[in-house]
Amino acid sequence: MRTRNILWPTDFSETASHALSYAVEMANLYKVGLRILHVVDQLSGDENFQVLVITPEELMQSMEANAVAEMKKLLAGLNTDLKVETVVRRCEENNIAEQIVKEADKGDIGMIVMANHGRTGLAHFWHDNVSEKVVARAQCPVLIVK
């Protein structure tokens, strides 16, 4: 763990941004690199395609381009000497957690630092809890930040 990079998955939310400071702190502590991952979620269901004048593939490409632009803005505001790598992946089969674990399993990730949105009640029931799934499946330590 102490010689391998830190993985910080982000959805570009304020909660995820809060976890970034922990990821940078851990990377600085162990003097390792930081990999920033964004997974573009596959759209599904008829409600997502009601007034679509482009193909679903064109929409996914546009979402990926927007994610790359968000990564560039994020990097511009990141004040660190760490080696930082950014990755944008397309979600396969609507399973963001699986993509995060796959990225971590590539061998050079020693810890995942990610946010938990802290949903409770019905919100927790209706929304996929990515952080819980990552904790259950990851082979490396996972730090969850609220």
C-alpha cells in the first residue's frame, strides 16, 4: 500500500471534492501518485431518451467529453506536486462500483479514497450505493469520506 498509488473516484460533486483533500493528504503521506477516475454512467430507461435528437452513442461521447473538460478544470485548481493521472471510463452494464474496483485491481493502486453521499431512508433505497459496493469488492483498503 505504501508504494502504490491512491485512487480517487469522482462524480464531480461537492461531496466527492471533499474526499479529494483526503486523497491528496494520503498520497503526500506515502509519497505516491494520485489517479483520478470518473466513470460515465450508461443511460438506461425510456425516460432518458424522450427528446433525443442524437444517438445514444453520440450522447455518451458528449458525456465523456464533458467529463474530460471537468477533469481539466479540476486539475487546474489542484495545487500539488504529486504525480496525478486522470482516467475517464465508460460504465459497463450500469455498474459504476465494478469499474472502480477494476481500476483498483490493475495492480498499482494501494488505496481507494472516495466519498459517500450519506443517503438514508428512501433515498438510500432508491439510489445505488456505490461506496458500499466498492468496500465489499475491493482488494485494497478503502477510505470512505462523508
